[in-house]
Amino acid sequence: MTTRNVPADKGAERALEIVDDFTKLLITLAAGAAALSVTFIGSVYRGHKLGLLAVAWGLLALSLLCGMLARGTYIGQVAVGRTEVRRGLLEILNSAQLLALIAAVALFGATVLLNLHSGPKILALRDAAKVDSGGLAVLPLACRTGDTGGCNLRIRVAGAGATGPLRVAQVAADKRAGIHVRLPRELRSRARADGQARGTVTVTASGRNGVDSTTELPMRFVAEMNKTERP
């Protein structure tokens, strides 16, 4: 379809002003949504669905970019005193700006709901833990709760066909912690014989919202050398 230009009359000028006001409103809303998402990261986000949050940020950036380009197109049309009939560049940019903002808000809302109804997220800060001669390992863990309530943890280590005793611990939210756990005898013996052994750390975490989450973390247990074995 061919786009044609016509001299701007009062009605067309008023229509352009309305479109520009709408463009500025959408820019304000996109900037506000971006600021709100930063607040969300600090107060609600529990580490789940980061991909959705990243896509939402990308769409907000796209909405802002389209809004800036639409404003530039509007200024250019006013400067030359001519308007484009429907399906011009201004309309395309405004449509893209609006659709990107709607999609971003929808994804952002979905991420909030999914995190509010999820348990804390457990992160392994390293993939290896040192094991002393007594069979104790220090697990480098962190807990993401989205609030200041901290995490209650129930931890078991399994490997070499055996499972160790339950370890209960409490850690502060968003703080790294070194948690001492006792390995099963078989896993400890293999680590001593080979210098290291692989096992799995199962962590069940509960936060202030009462929702539990269970995470299995592969871990390499490295035996400390030149230590006298404890009785």
C-alpha cells in the first residue's frame, strides 16, 4: 500500500499532538515499570525465572527505543509541516511501543507471581568443598529468599552408594555461608583414597512464606592432605 503525504490541517495537527502525548505517556510507563522491576529484585525476587525477567527488561528497552524514535518522527513531521496518512512510520513505531510494553508488563507480572509462590533458591557458590580428616565438609552455599527472613535448611550429602546424616541449619538471606556437614563413611573413604570424590548435596529450604524448595547440587569433595585423622 502506497503512503502519501498531504498538507497538514488543524485536525491532522491535533491528531499528531494526541499521538505524541500518548507516546510520552508510554515512555513514562515503561520507565516506571523498569524502576519497579529493580525494586522487585531487591524485595520479592527469589531467584526463579530469571529468563522471563530478562525478556521483560529487553521488551521494556524496545518499548523505550520505539517511543524515542516515534517522538523523533513526530518532530520531523511537524518541522516540515506535513503529515502521513495511516500506516506511516509513526503509527508503526507507536504500535510496536505499545505491544512491547504490554508484553513486558505481562512477563514481569508472571515472574512476580511465580516467585511469590516459590520457595527460596539455593545456590552453590563453588562446585568443590574441602573435607577434613574427620569427614566434615564445608559447603559454600547462599540462599535467595526475596525478603529478610533468612532460610531454614535441611541438608543431606549422598555419594558412593550411601547417604549422610541430616544437617539442619539456618542462614541469613542473600549472604554466603559455610555450612559444616558430615559425609557418609563410604564417600569419605573414597575421597581419602582418590584425593577427591563426587557426591550430591540435597538441600530443602523454607522461607518466611512457608513454601519449601528442594535443590540437588552436584559437589566435588576434596580431601585435605597431611592431616591427622580424628578418632
